[in-house]
Amino acid sequence: MPAILEAESTLTERYQTTVPESVRRALRLGKRDKIHFTIRPDGDVVLTRATKTTSDDP
């Protein structure tokens, strides 16, 4: 499956990064939203918006 959107980000000294605006818009991410990483056997990493659970709701 060809990539529809590509973006790049840099890790800081503390291993932090900013999710690029184009990715935030594509995933409809807002402040304090959670993201989910899936690492496939071939080494590809999939970043998705995490689903909210009842424990996330105060």
C-alpha cells in the first residue's frame, strides 16, 4: 500500500518529538489526546489515534 502522507520529525535530547501538523490533522488529534504505536514484524511503525476507554474519562 503506497503512502498517502509522509512527514518527518526529530527527537530531542530527551527523546521527545512533535507530531507534525499534517499528521495531527489527518488523525484529528487534539491537545492531551493519546496516540498508539504498532510495530510490525518487518520494522514498520504504525501511528494511530488511541481509542478512548472509560478510564480516560474523569
